Amino acid sequence: FNDTVIDGYSGFIFSSRYGEAISPHCVNRAIERICRDYNAEETIRAKQEKRAPQLLPHFSCHNLRHTFCTRFCENEKDLKVIQEIMGHADITTTMNIYNEATKERKVASFVNLEGKIRVS
């Protein structure tokens, strides 16, 4: 862990060679290199095996953040907690972008409700 403090958080697992927290730009460059190298190797291998290559799409650390927040919303009911952890200034960002009302979540909501409401 390193001693860098960002917005009150410390103990980051990944750090630069200088012991500093890694910036999103550095993470994006690493992702780009990994995807580029994988795609180059996969293209060669697919050609040798006479098949279509299965290439990684372009993505960034923001995609990883988006996925994390979406999964967090699926597993945590307290949107205020999610908003603060994600650093969203406005809770509507958390609610409208990340808290998706999927068909599965709607069905699960009704299954959970079943037997809890009495009609007299």
C-alpha cells in the first residue's frame, strides 16, 4: 500500500514506480497497450487457425468505473451511500445513469414483495 491521500482515502494497492497513486490516464494507457497487444496476437492466431479473430473492443477505466457503479447499485439499496462513494455531486446521476431498472430487477422486486402485502 502507498501513503498517498486522495479525497481522504489512502492505502491504494496500485502505485507508480515513484509510490504515487496511478492516474486514470496511466490506467487508460495500460489498457490500450494490453488490448493492442492482445488484438495483434489474436489476429495472427486466428489467421493461422483460419477463423475470425475475437478482438477486444476499445474501453477505458471509465468503463470499469461505470460497470462497478452499476453492479454496486444492483447490490446496495442505499443510493445515498453509493452517491457519496462514487463522488457524484447530484444523486440524479447515480439514479438515472447507474441504477438501471432491468427486467430481472423488476421481477425480483415483485417476488420479494409477494406475501408481504395483505389485501383485506
